[in-house]
Amino acid sequence: MHAVLPFVPFFPMVAFAVLALAGGRMAPRIIAITGVAPTALSALLTLITTGAFLGAPPDGRVLSVSFWTWVHIGGFAPKIAFYLDPLSLVMMLVVTFVGSLILLYSVEFMKGQEGYRRFFAYMNLFIGSMLILVLSSDLLFLLVGWEGVGLSSYLLIGFWYGDPANGAAARKAFIVTRVGDTALLVGLLLIFTQLGSLDIQNTMGSAQAEWARGSGMATAAALLILSGAIGKSAQLPLQTWLPDAMAGPTPVSALIHAATMVTAGVYLVARTHVVFDLAPAAQMVTAIIGAATLLYAGLSALAQTDIKRVLAYSTISQIGYMFLALGVGAWSAAIFHLMAHAFFKALLFLAAGLVIKAMGEEHDIRRMGGLRKDLPIVFWTFLIGAASLAAFPLVTAGFFSKDLVVDLTLSSQRGNLFLWVVAVVGALVTSLYAFRVVFLVFFGDPQSTLPRSTSPQERRGRGFGKASVVPLLVLATLAVAGGWMQLPRQWGGPSAFTDFLQPVLPAPATRVGGFAESAAPQVIVAVISVAAIYLSYLLFARRPAVVAGVAEHPLFQRLSNLALSGWGFDRLYGAVFVTPFLWLTRGGRGDVIDAGVSTIAWLARLLQRLLRRSQSGRLRYYVAAASFGVIAFIAVGILR
Amino acid sequence: MSAIPMGYALGLAAILFALGLVGVLVRRNIIFVLASIEVMLNAAGLAFLAAGARWGRADGQVMFVFILAVAAAEVSVGLAIALKCRRHLGTLDIDAISKLKD
């Protein structure tokens, strides 16, 4: 097993290097094979590793591979090393499997596009960095993967760099996450100065030994790590970059939202959960941020008109659920929801990509409708994804994962009724917006005519071949069956997932008795999510006139415009940070330091203007000047 | 054998060098410029020879052989440039070759 593990991140990185350096004219076929095969191979290796892990006894499920010491300065000796435990393994499974499905989908989706090779190079870099992030045994090496993920997201969001708006979206993503990254770096420095190491296992051990529960140092470290996680995972107040990140190609959105990038923050908090355990205050902050974000983003998603932006806000909202779970100490529940979310969100994005393509690059869901018959496979898979997102009871993976999260929000000792109510309201909103998209896009009357194509050739030309459909079907299966390994505790069924993670992520202490332990909360959540689907049907499919009538009311219009713009966060940040910054830079343009520098430039330009006169191109002048120069020197030498 | 005073030889070398320099400065034909350079080189060679004879050392003659070799190399390169110049610009006028300027 030791020999196999390093190859998992190695393959995508090699694919990146080959694609980036090969240059010139690779045939699209070769590019596709080079782009997809290595990650698929990684997925296979991950599967083999998983098999070996499941075969081993629970305390033997650890694998660490050390390559070399990065630097060695005094006591500072970060290692380039991988550490695999059940948590990393789950992340590795998600990243490699969802990643390779998305890559497979891109083979057709991106066919014929400018920069086909560049696209696959960046995607592989993205997956490779994410694998380094989840496998690294040292926080500093983890930061390498962390920044690699940030870089490749920047490159991919700005993939169509021809449009300046895409470049701006890419910069926004990079800069906003950078705010969190800086906090994370400070957190790492704090951990290093306090605990003397950045090795994750050592650090967690010594944190437990040296920091008292609730001590200031532990709280500071936890809050700084949390800030980094918030930036990458697009939580309040650093969530503004994610909706704009929709500027990239659809497979990129799928990858960012499902397998890589936004899940990194959740992973980081789960990985350093010992520190959070020591800082109840920071944990409370995590829970509150998660709860606030899931409501905020859910309500925003309800008003969006761009199909991809609905999904973007939905991701923010679902990650909010994960943070809520982390905040109440339900670490493995957060990871469970992360996995289920990866399946159904990748599915939703890939299906949405096909819808957009079929509509001729139309993103506005109000102009779609009745696509159920034109795109049957896309409809069914999207419906499954939406049902999973809305936590449709008893069947979907989303139900089991969200049920676990919501249940622990109430029954964990760190949880409380208030957080639970927010989570339940969030579930209601989730069902509403998820099925709003389904009803507006696939039901009703066609609002704009779909450029119909009946012949299979044409259909394949739009990216509806096997390579597009197979990932949809696989992900649809996973979005349903992916949750069956973990049944609600009230049912007394298997809890394979949390058991598997138990050695790394202990289950939270739960309250006994009362409302929390009864079956009532679970039933309430299930009923609410189904009722919300029906409500969504009433509002958006049965009686659209009612919605239209309400929508004309000026108050409602103002509200929906506010929600559409993400509750004015962009405007707020523009006014509070961007405008003063620009004002400062503009004011600083002509200050003393600048004047000094410009004087030097001015002087150089003056001298240059004088000296260029002497260069006439006439050889005789040069010769004359050289001879007179020599004569002058000799004269000085003799006469002195 | 009565030796020629060194002053004479050096004076001749100086005159030759000045003539060559003036040739380089005033001539417009590349061939003549090259010939003038040759004159200057030989003036330097003559000065070396005279100095070698004055102190009875072989160094002066060695240097002259060097200068001959350098002159031969210089002429071959120079004539090649002249040929190219003729072919590309259709002239041997050195003032016409003034493209290398700001």
C-alpha cells in the first residue's frame, strides 16, 4: 500500500505537466486521453487502497509515507509526507471519483473549444492540488495544496479570458479567498510558535496536552483556521466570490463545487477538529456562521434567475449545513454531507451544463420550460439531483446526510434548539429553490423555442454522447445509493460511514431523552421537505399567476432584487473596502516618494534624448570619435 | 651595418598611421577604407619592428607576425562584408550603410 499511495496525487500532476509542456499540436483525442486517464487511474488506486483499509482492523487503518524533509532550520523541519487515515480516504475517494467523472464529461462538453489542452491541464492541476491538500501530513505541505487549489480555481474561472468580466470574476475569487488564506497562514505561524511543529498529528496531540479547554490560544488558533476555511468554502462573510465564479465553464463549476475547492475548508476544520474541540467559543462561531450562511444563501438562491447561480448559492447553503455540523461537533456528519453533496451537486451542474448547451447558451431559467420531453435523460438525472438536494425522504443520499446533520444539531450537546430551527427552515427553503428550478426548466410551456435536434448526429454535436451521459447516470446512482450505508440512528440500521470515521472523528456527545431523542424532529424535517416540494409545485408549476401577482408588488420586488444581488454584500464591500482602497491609491499617486522616483525616470529620459543624437549610424563619425578619444587620453597621460 | 635611428622608423610609422586614419575618415568606398585600415595596421607593425630592433629582442618580430595574421583575418571578413554590402545595397558607399542607428 505504501508504494501505491504517492501515485494518487502524482498521476494528475504528471498529466498537468505533460499537457502544459507538450505544447503545440496535440490531437484532441490524445489530449482527452492524457487528461482523463491519469485521474481515472488514481481513482482505481484509491479503490484498491479502500479495499485494503476495509480489510484492516479499525486501528490499523493508517498509512503514512514520508518522502523527505523540506527544509531544516533549527527546530523547523516541515516534511513532504502523506498521511492517510479514514478521513483522507473519504476525501480522496470523492476527489478522484467525482473528479474523473467530471473530466470524462468535459471530453465532450469542451470539444472544439479554444484551449482544449489548457483546460485539461488546469483541471488536472486542480485535482492534483486537492489531493495533496487532503493527503498531506504537514500543515505547511497542506498549504501548498491549498494555494494550488486557489491558483487553479483562478485559472479556470478566468478560462475564457477574452471577456474582461471573466477575468474580473477570477481575480475576485482569488483576492477574496486570499483574505482567508492570510488568516490561515497567521494561524499556522501561531501554531508553530506555540507548539513547535506543523506536523498535523503531533500538533493535534500537543495542542490537547498544552492548551486548556477554552484557553485564549486555542480559541485564537481555531478562529484563524476557521477564517481560512470560510474563505475557501465561501461562507459568510467571504462568500461573495462563489456566485461570480460561475464565469468559468460548467465542468469547472462542478469541480469547484463538488470535488475540490469549497470542500477544502470543511476538510481543514475536520482535520484540525482537536483545536476546535478545545475552543467552544470558536466552535459556536462556526455553528452560527454555518446557520447564517445556509439561510442567507438559500434565500438568495430562491430569487436567482441564472440556473448556474441558483446552484452556486445552493452550494454556499449546503456548505453552511456542513459548517453547522462542524460547529456542533458532528464532524463525521459534516463529512457525510460533504460526500453526498459532492455527488448530487456535481450531477446538478453537469445536467445544467447540458441544459444550457441545448438552449444555445441560455442561462435564464425564466426563458426555459417544458424541456422534460426534449431532454429526457437530463430531466430524470436533474430531478434525482434536485430530490437529493431537497433531502427527499427515505430514498436519496441527501436525505440521510442532511438528516444526520439536522438531527445532531439538536441532539449534540453543543447544539441547541435555535440552530435546529434554522436548519429546518433552511431545509424548507432548499426544497423550494431546488424544485423551483425543476418546475421552471422542465415543466410548463416552452418559453423560448429550443433549437430542436432530433438526429443523433446533431445531438452528439451538442455534447450528448456517451461521455456526457455516463457521468450523469453514475452520479445519479450515487446521489441516491450513496447514503444507504448510513441510516438514521432511530432506525437502528447500519452506520458504516460514521463507524469508519470513528477513529479520526469521534461522534459528539449527545443529549439523552426529551424532544431531541424522540422521532419527532426527524418526522418534522421529512414532512417539511416534502411539503416544500409540493409548495414549490403549487407556486411555480400549478399557479404561476399567483407568484407573478405577488412579484408585481413593489415591496416584494425590492426584496427579490436584494436577494438577487446576494443581499447587497457586493455593494457593501465595494463601499467599505474597494472604494476607499482605490481612493487611497489614487491619492498616493503623486506623493513625495512617487515624485522622487519619477524624477529619476525623467532624468534618465533626458539623458537618453541627448545621447541618442550621437548615434547617427555613420561609421566615420564613430571612428573619428574613437580616435580623438584615444588621442585625448594619450595627451592627458603624457602632459600630466 | 649602420643602424637606422629609431626615431626615423617611428616617425615613418606615425606618418603611415596618420595617413591610414585620414583614409578611414575621408574615404567613402569600403575597399579603400579597408586598405587604409591595412596601412594603419602596418604602421603599428613597423613601430613594433623598430622597437624590437632597438632593444635587440625578438618580441617585435613576433608581434608583427601576429599583426599580419590579424590583418589577413580582418581583410577576409571585411571583403566578405563588402561583397554582401554590394549585393544588398548595390553600393560600396560607407555612408549608405547607416541603418544601425536609433
